[in-house]
Amino acid sequence: MDATELAYAGAAVQARMISAGEVSAREVVQASLDRVARLDPRLNAFRVVLAERALMEADQADGRRGAGETRPLLGVPVAVKDDVDVAGEVTALGTAAHGGPAAADCEAVRRLRSAGAIVVGKTNVPELMMWPFTETLTFGATRNPWSLGHTPGGSSGGSGAAAAAGLCGVALGSDGAGSIRIPAAFCGLFGIKPQRGRVPTAPKVDSWQGLNHLGPLARTVADAALFLDATADGAPDGGYVAAASRLPGRLRVAVCSNLPPGVIARLGAPQRAALDAMANLLGSLGHEVSERSIDYGPALFPSILTRYMRGIRDDLATVPHPERLEPRTRAMGRLAGLLPDGALARARAAEAGISARINTIFDHADVVLAPGPAGPPFRVGAFHGHGALWTINGSEARVPYYGAFNVTGQPAASIPAGFDDDGLPLAVQLVGRPDDEATLLALSTQVEMARPWADQRPPLG
């Protein structure tokens, strides 16, 4: 297998080949680093590349394999979003206002390393992870491998670009209002936001007022399942890889494209066609598919907005050098400061009722099929120079279907759904019952087998 094929093979195949002795960990890591050196000047996926350390750890992984040691991700190159801690490295959060190096790995990174993964670098994010595009004054614009004039999304945009371009076997992302699923959608990847708390966010606690989740962006469902087996608590019997390998059985699928009250957006024609095509595919696979509406209720949108804004305010309170923040970020802080504590208390108290109301859809369904983005990826620079309110309103209209499931905390996945006429990826969402990642993984694998997407590669070489 040549270096390009090896880099695009994904975490599951890379781990299997290393374990079998077909390739060395050094070969796999070097293939990723070579692609980073060649392609990242155009993509800007990574804020920092840890090449020397990664190669040293690859040699250690080869030594462990030679001694008979087995680990599920032994020797696999992993990209880590720059909002979590890697020991000895700055957690920059997309800003010049950051502090010094982290003393220790965060828990998710510690678990990845314990499983044998090798961190090749930290990936770019928008300032304080606020936006569904990845552009900052400090670190520049991250670009979509499918079209360098478009964003890979955000806030896990660097992770999405890295995984899509074969710069890593799998990437760690975080999702506070779609920030795993949006880059997965814009970059033609599988991305899953697992149940809240499934992958620990420690040392952060209640990040973004409970909206934030950690999870994988991956080329295949198997890659994502392997990531979850390495990092997640409360796995189903046999683990997530086994769950992804089982047939899902005949499921009731509710196709839900209605918007939450108060959200102003329009689902584009290519995105609607992708949703309809996926519904037809699921029907052809033997599932019972019907059009329904989710009862979001009037409290959902205020709850998302209040917790999102307070999460930004919380983050702003922790940056050591606030004078270095971008003007738009400071404006967001001023807006967030207008929210009274009582509004936050009401938003948090409303969560149980909102969740119960939304999940009445599962009285009639086992899985929800919903739109992904309402339109194509943003063009790079589309919001450059615009203020906070303009950016909130303009960006939210493109990604209105995500935040509800951060409030409820239940699992939701983005799966590739073809391409539009401009060659940009299309995607849809699958949403599961609380704590039921297993069904999403099994169904996503069934879709992947029927309509393989991992053999589609960006035009980068």
C-alpha cells in the first residue's frame, strides 16, 4: 500500500495493519506527517504539528508491538482540536489571548494515548469556538479540502479538514451546537456527537453550560466506533466497534425537517434532495420511513441561545490576556453580559421539559432523519469584518438543525449524502434515543455499505 492509500485508510485499517505487522507505526505516522507538510500550507488545518514527538512515539509503538503488546489504536495518528489540553502544549482556543502550556493531557487525550494513539498535532478553531467557520485574525483561515475557497465549518474545522485530507487516521472534535457535525457535513465525513458525558470533557466541567460534547470526526463509521471504544464510558455490550458491525434490524425512521420555533432559515434545494434521497435509501433497505415533525416547543431556541452566550461569557472570564481578543469576540462578550443570571437559571431548569417534549418523536420512531446544513459551506471570508449580531444571524441560518440535540444531550451523527452541483459535500443527520449511539452506528454502517463514501477523496492528491 503506497503512502497516499495508507494515509487515507483511516484509523481502523491503520490499526489492523500495524497490529498484523503489515506496516510499521512509523510508516503510518510518517505518511500522515508527509501529507501535513505538503498540504497543510494550503489547508491550515493544524495550529501546531508535533512531528518530532509523533515519530518518537511511533518508534515506541513499534517496540511495543514487537514485544507482543496490543492496544486498539496502537500507532494510529490522531489530530486533536485545540480546545482540549495536550501536555506541554498551549491550548490556544483560536486566540492570541491564551495562556501557557498545559501541565497534563485532558482525559480524552489521555485515553487516546492509553489506547496507543499518537497525537500528530492540534487543529485550528475559531476564536473561543464560537462560529461554524474556522477563521481567526491570529491563526488565519482554515480551508475545506473539497474547495479551498470554502470553509470546512466550525468550530472543529481544523479537525474536519485534517480527517478529510488524510492528514490523520481520526480526529477529536467538540460539539457545543453542532461543532462536530457541521465540519463532518461540510467535509464529507462521518461525525458523531455521542451522549452528553459519554466522552469525558475533564478537566472542564459543564462546558458551555452543559452543551459541549467530545467525539470523533472520521472517514468511516468503523474509525469513529474505534475512537469511541478508546475514549467513552458506558459502552454497549461488546463495545462500539461491535455495535457498528451489527445489522440494525428493521427500524422506524421519522423524517423531520421542521425548524424550531423562532429560528429563521430555509432548507436549500440540494439539501432537501439529499434528505429525500436518504429517506428513499433507508426505505429500500427495509426500514419503515415516514414524514413527521419534532415538537421542539417555544422554550428551545431561548435555551440554546442563553446557554451558548453564557458559555462564551464563561470562556472569556478565563482568558489571561483579554486585551488581545478580536473586536467581534469582545462584542460577543458584551452581549453575553446583558443576560441576567435568572435567564440562565430558567434555561437550565427548562432542559428536562424540552428533552421530554422533543423525545416524544420516539413514540413513533426509533431514529430521526433530519437535515444537516441548510446550505453549502460558507465561502472563506464571508463574515470577515462583520460584527457579532450580523455573524450570529448569518451563520445560524445555515446550521439551524443542530443545537437542539446539545440541549437534550442525546446522540446525533452526520453522515455523508453525496455532493451538490459544485462538488461540495452534502450531509444529513441521524438522531438517536438518549444513550443509543449503538443504533446510530449500526444504521450508519448499513448506509455506508449501501452507498460507500470513503472512496470519495478531495481533489488534493
